[in-house]
Amino acid sequence: MTDIPTVAPQLYLQSRSRWRPIEIVFWLATLLPFWLFPDYLSLASQIAVASLFALSLDLILGYAGVVSLGHAAFFGLGAYTAGLFSIYVWGEVFTGLIAGAAVAALVGYASSFIISRFRHLTLIMITLGLGLLLHEAANSAGWLTGGSDGLQGIEVWKVAGLFSFDLYGVTAYSYTLGVLFVVFLAARRLINSPFGLALRGIRENFVRMPAIGADSNSHIRKVYTISAALAGVAGALIAQTTQTVSLEALSFERSADVLVMLVLGGAGRLYGGLIGAAVFMIARDQFSGIAPQYWYFWIGILLVVVVMLLPNGILGGLSKIFARWSRR
Amino acid sequence: MNAAANPNPTVGRQNALSTRGLSKSFGSLTVANDIALNLPVGARYALIGPNGAGKTTLINLMTGMLAPNSGQIFLGGDDVTALAPQQRVRRGLARTFQINTLFAGLNALEAVTLAVCERRGVTGRFWQNIAVNKDAIEEAYEILVKLKLGDCCYQPTRELPYGRQRLLEIALALATKPKVLLLDEPAAGVPQEESGDIFEVVAGLSDDLTLLFIEHDMHVVFRFATHIIVLVGGAVFTQGTPAEIAADPGVREVYLGARKHG
């Protein structure tokens, strides 16, 4: 009977979402900085935030094929919302996160009606334009955002009423890592869901989707909203852990950086954004130590080399090497 | 858009798919000219005509991938002219593509499961594992086995042999549970000795499924079609049973003429 594969179809699809040992190793490794690099915990917490931001971009770019050059809009919205929330409402962090996510999701949902109707270059320009728009709006609304001075006076309570944010970043890293892990679990679930399959369908063949009865636009609106919410969480985290928000949170540079991180790590792989963010942030930290003004030069070289040699990013390259090695 | 509640009296429910006065032009080039067709339920119709006759264009118009300049399309008697392609698919109008239009990075099981899930309306669920939808997966697998794709359904689509990919085109369309299936050269590019296999699959489809297929190989057309529509220059040149078409001197001329110049 050649028609019967070795594994039943349902079990086969189930097995694809099973946790692999390498994933467990990865998450255990994220705990290493507590012991190995106790002086770098604030960097580690920035990496966790950048990872979360890159993960949010991966959902739209890596899975639905929606390219954005303005994703910082939602990061900034989350950051300012969480900052203002702590000033005007209270300093409790988890409700602050939810507020940041909610505002970013709301704006994401509103703009998704425009986003879902366009593709490719038009889409890049629209997202870029919306990002710039929001940046200028925040700049001119100085009474609310502090303008170019940044938002001052953010005070957050102890996390869960127990852990205050300390100078070494132990709490900051624990907190950001914890949030990253929870969001990652949710994203992982989404990717292995029927919705996640539809997103991959959109990425693989946009033209075929309507021919199987799919309303791609509604899928794109939904994932764009989710992605905006997650970017908002990342922004809220940066506001809470650094206790300041600057216009940089909404800048084009931040949108470009997160795209670079994702491409470096490998888009459409869930871990690509995480690996890319770590490589990018560590490289930036090291390069700026060598030459403070020229570190983008080295990032540029890194990006060109990775894209030329590893079209699917660092993770894509690694999995190829691993596949070749295990076939032997 | 609300499809007409009352079926058009000239179309009737006995026809699975009908068109009236369907026209489309790009600038001065007319690609569809006043096309009026009826496909009765369960029909096995072939759509033939020389290159550039507008066969694929007609399928694009019927499925909504192109908007007509004028005219109407009826599905089971209901006017669907204003509906988007995916809405027509949900009402039972499916198609395949002449050039493989597949999900290269998905395997056949994932692709067909996706189509089944879309039909069942569960693809919005981002909180549950795909494997929860056991019925959908098994339905997808049954379709794949029926089309002899069961043994390679875990392989990425891009790695499948070309002939298998042509079958996957049909599998994806069948997953939408169509009432009407439009096949755009289902065996295009397949070596002649294998094209028979593909048409055996087509012939084995359920009797209440209404079929319209575009095909150039006249042996295949005369073997599988109960009725033939000849399209020339975007207009219906003639139509009839295979015997009538074979005896039609006009058709012969169109084909021989086209061949002489082409």
C-alpha cells in the first residue's frame, strides 16, 4: 500500500508543533546571563525587548508576507501609552503592558484597512509614511509626549508587588524575559493554528488564496492587529524598564533596525527575530565599543554578508547545515 | 453584495452556471464578446478554440478574477456578477490554473487542509492547534488519496514531480467542495502518455459536479466531453455534441486556418 504514509495525517501535523530539544536548550540558555554576564543584564533586557519587537514583525512579514518599514509606530505607541499610563493612572506594570498593547492594537486595526489592500512597494511606502506621520505627531504634541526632550517622570511599581527595578537589571531582565516567553508561547500557538496555516498560504501564493475561498484581506487585518499589539507590548516594556520614552521609539531608524534584525536572524522562522535581535544588539554593543560613531558601518557589512551568503538568515543557514550534516 | 433572490427567468435552476451578454475588452482589443452560455447540472463540457481565443479570459470572468465590462454570471440561477472571487468559491464555483498556482513551500497535506479549513470557516482560529481539526485533516487526506497523492503528501509542493503538481491543482479545487469546476488545461505541460491519467481522474469525479475544461488535445476532448463549446476571437463560434462539432466544416476551417498561420 503505497498510499499510506508512515504517520497518520493528523499525527503528522500535530508532530510539527511539538517542542524540539533545541528549543528547550535555547530557552535555558536565555537564563545564562544571570550567572555568566551579571554586568550585562540591562543589555540582555534590551535584547529581550528587541526580540519581542522582531517577533511581532515576523508575524506579518515572515508569515503573511506583509513588508513594513513603519513598525516602530506601534512600538512607540506602546511605549508612550505605558509611560503615560504610569504617570496618569498608576505604576502597576502588567496593566501598563495591557494598555500599551490595547492602544497599539487599536491603531493597528484602524490602519489595517489600508494595509490589507496593498502589497509590495506600495505597502512599504504606506507603512513608512504612517510611521513618519506618527513620529511627527508625537514631536509636535510636546504637551503630552515631552516632544524631543522625551517623556519624563515615569514611575513604575514593583513587579507583582515584590521586585523593584534595580540598578543591575536583574528585575528588568527577569521581567522582560518572562513577558517575551509568554508572548512567544502565544505566537508559537498562532503559527501552528489554522490561522497560521492561512498566513503561510498568503505568503506562499497570494493569487491562489481567493481561488480556495479565502478572504486574505481579513486574515491580513487580523494578523496586522495582533502584530501591532505585540509591538506595543515591546514598546511598553522599554518604557517601564528604562523609565523614559524618547521620540526615537517612533523613529524610522527603529523600524529599519527591527527589519534588519529579522532579516539577519531569518524571517518566517519564529526564532529568527530572537536570534537576529541578539546578534544585532550584541554586535552594536561591541562595535560601538570599538568605534562609537561608526558602528553602523559594521552592521552594514554584517547585513550584506549575511544576506549574500545566507538568503534565509542565520537560522536558515544553520538549519541547512544541520540538514546536510544529519543526512550523512 | 446581495445576490438576486429571484433567479433570472431565462437562466433557471437547471443550469449550474450561466452567462448572459458577457463582454470584456482591453482598450480596442475585445477578449470576450457577448458570451451567453449554459452549463446544465452535471455537464462535462469542453471549451476549445485557437490560441488567443479568450478561453482563460472566460474562466477569469466567470470566477471573478476579471471584472466584465458588461453582462452577468449566474451560479445556480443566482446573479453572482458582483461577488468577489472568494465569495463565488464559497458558493461552489472553483477553478484550476493553466500554470501551476500552488503553495510552493507547503506540502500537499497542508495546502489541501488549508482549503478545507477555509471552506469550514475555521481559518480565523489563531488560538487552537491545527491538529484539533481532525475531520478537516482527514477530509483533506481522503481527497489526496483519491487523486493518488497520498504517498507524497508530506513532501513540499515544490519538490513534487510536475504531473503530481497538476493533480494537486485539482485537489485544491476539490477541497472547496465545488458544484461547478472550471479546469484550465488540467494536463498542460504533462507528457501525452501521462495526460490520460489526469483525465481519468477528471472523468472519475462525482456525477453531480458540473465540469468545464479547456483542452487542446482533440482526442481527449472527444473522449471526455459530452458537449463542446468553440470559442474564436472572444465569441462563441459554435457549440454542440462532439459529433456535431466534428462534422462542422466551419470549426475545421478555424482550426486548420489557425494551424496554417500559427
